[in-house]
Amino acid sequence: MTYRLKHLATFCLLLPLAFIANIAAAAQYTAGTHYEVLDTPVRTSDPKRIEVAEVFWYGCSHCFSFEPMVSTWAKQQPEDVNFVHSPAIWHKNMELHARAYYTAKALKVLGPVHLAIFEAMNLKKDKLASKEAIAKIFVAQGVDLDKFNKTFDSFGVVSATKQADARQRSYGVKGTPEMVVNGRYRLSAKMAGGQGQMLEVADYLIAIERKHKNAGS
């Protein structure tokens, strides 16, 4: 048998194996087991991109451990993926924390304040149960107190907090952290099998949405 024929025979032998591997990869994650398909899709902030929203709470230890992982993952995403945080709100204190998030975002100090609030609640066990307690975090990061107060109580921050509350209800969130891919799929570490696996499922769902967008373009 010539080299060319041997090469062709080897290729034909490997082709079915590659096909089977692709089928196995496609069937690796299933709706209802590793993620849930939302009954009604939720509008995303930028329909031109694939949105991945992490629903989180500063007082959640699982969110605290997930933060560096998801932050690294988000930075590695291509331009067509839009990663956003969406604060969970189940009670009054969580509303304060959501307003703290949007205040930091409005004042463009989200990076240091985001981490400082996580550390205060998870390492120092500070409940941050008042506006005054939250203000100390901002002041420690160099934010003027009057500027903090005005922004914290501003229409923009209050409105963004209400939108986050409505969004989580539409998502059907059951805990934190959870992720929602393009307003269509909800997933958690419990469903995926761990926090690392949750990111892998998110990658899988992003690929599905990217395929749909490319097919429609």
C-alpha cells in the first residue's frame, strides 16, 4: 500500500471517531439537567452581543469564592460577549447592597469598591446593614461623602436597582451565584456540577447563541 493510500485509510478510520467525539461533546450538557431554558426570554442590554449575567450578592460566600474565577473568565471572552453583574435582591439589606453596586458603577470606582464590599461582608463579617456603614467603604476608597450620598439616593441608582429586582424575578433565580446566558438560559453551580463547570456550561451556551446569531445575520 502506497503512503497516500495508507494516509487515506488512516483518515477514513479516524473520521468516524472524530464524528463520534463531536456528537459526544454536543450532548455533554442537556437542558433540564445542566441548565434551564427560560419559558420567556428576558431582554438583554445589548441585543447585538451575547449577554452573560451573573446574579450575585455581596454577602454570599459562594459568590465571594466565585468572583476571581468569573472575573478571569470574563476578561478572556471575545468582543461579542457582554458580561454583566446583576445584584440579587430578596430583602431590604440586599437592596442596600445592590444600590452600593450601582453607586460604585456610577462613580466609576466599581473595581476597588466591588472587592472591598465583598471582603467586608465575607472576611470581616460586616453585615453592611445601613447606608452609613456602606458609605465608610466608599470613603475609604477616596470617594467624597457628599458625592456618595447624592449618587446613592439618585434616580439613576434607584432605577437600576428596581430593574435588577425585576430582572431576577424574570430569570427565576433560586440562589446565588447563578448565571443567565443571553436572557435565555439559567444555570447554577448545583446544576452544572461546580463553579468551574458552570463556566464550561456557559461557554457551551454562548457557542449555541453565537451560532444562532451568525445564522440569522
